[in-house]
Amino acid sequence: MGLAVPAMIEAGTEAQKKEALGAIAQGSARATLAFTEPSGKWDAASVTLTAKPSGGGWQLEGVKQFVPDAEAADYMVVAARTRGDGEDGISLFLVKGARRV
């Protein structure tokens, strides 16, 4: 949770903050940050997982590794490379984890 919460505070929408941070603060949810990829590097140039607009949302394609406590996370903040509409860069996406019911 240590890295996911500051990322949500900085990059999350108000609705995401209300839902996810509220649940985390109450102790009913856990979050993690998915940044590292198979290269094992931590720099922005190493982010190759892509995000493409799809049906009013986003489709993420790629692999993240070394995600702390991923199996127990209700939320994951996922770093992905965005391309299109003249905007290239890295964006953060809030994804509901596998534990979320």
C-alpha cells in the first residue's frame, strides 16, 4: 500500500479517491503499485505495458512483475504507456484487483 496510496492521491479522480482511499482508510481494502516489468528496471523508459482507448475505457496490454501483495490487492495502480491523439507518455490506471468481489 505504501506506494499505491500516494499515486492515487496525486493521479486519481475524485471518484476513485472516494471509493478506493475511503475503503483503504477504513481497513476494508488493500492496494498495490504495478510498475516493474520483465526488464526489472524502475525508470520511465522501461514501461512498455500499453494502454489504448477502448469502448469508453482503456485496454491494458502487457506484463507487470514483482507486484507486492498482488494476490491480496483490492486495487492496483498500474503504470502504462499511452499513445494516441498527440499524447504520448505514461499514465496511471486504477484497476480492481483479483480479490475484489
